[in-house]
Amino acid sequence: MENTTINLSNDSKADSLPDETCTCKFVLIRVGGVWHLVFGLLREFRYHAALVERFCRLHGIATAWVVEPEQIEIDDRDVELGGGGYIRFEPEKAAVDVFGYSTVYGGFDRHVLRDIIRDDAAWTPVTLSIED
């Protein structure tokens, strides 16, 4: 199975990129060897933990809140959190900037992120910039 991109924003299809300029939070989650780039609009997901909670709930993965709403942990050894950050989409320029980190889950692995994007056809026309 290939790595996937999952858009959890309310008004979007799960496998699509935003069609308007916006900033999103994202987390990397690995389930059984498959990486998922999970993102959602900043205005809908104040904390990276909200992305983790929604993804896990949709996939039947057990979680427990450590500090709600800031930190949730996953109760499954086959699931790994790979950090998080922010994505700024600019569709009119076919540009995506990835930056920052999650204060709770840490920074993200740039190689994993590039692999996910390479595997997903939705990202093909986009110029990717990853800031340090």
C-alpha cells in the first residue's frame, strides 16, 4: 500500500489539496508501515492533537487524552507519530511551503514527507519548499 495524503478539513474531499490559499497544520502518522500526511485548516484544528484524534477515530485506533485538547497519545504499537508542522498552500502559484513543528509531537522527517508527496498524484503540479 502506498503512502497517503488525508485532508481532514470540513469542506474538502479527503484525498484533495485545498483549492484556495490557506495555512494548515499537519502530522505524519504511520500505520502498519504506511505513512499518512494528515492535514487540516488552521482555523479548524487549533492543535495538532485534534488531527491525531480525528484520524485515529476515523480509523478505529485507540487513543487517550494526556492533556485535552493539546496532547493525545495513541494506544497501538503498530501506529507511530512522525511529528508535525504547518503547510501553506498557494494554488494560484502551484506552490506549497512546509515549515515549523508541533510543540507536542516535534518536528517532522523531511525524507518521509517528500516520499509521501512523491507517491501522491495530487501533488504532481506543485512546487514544494521545505523550510528549516
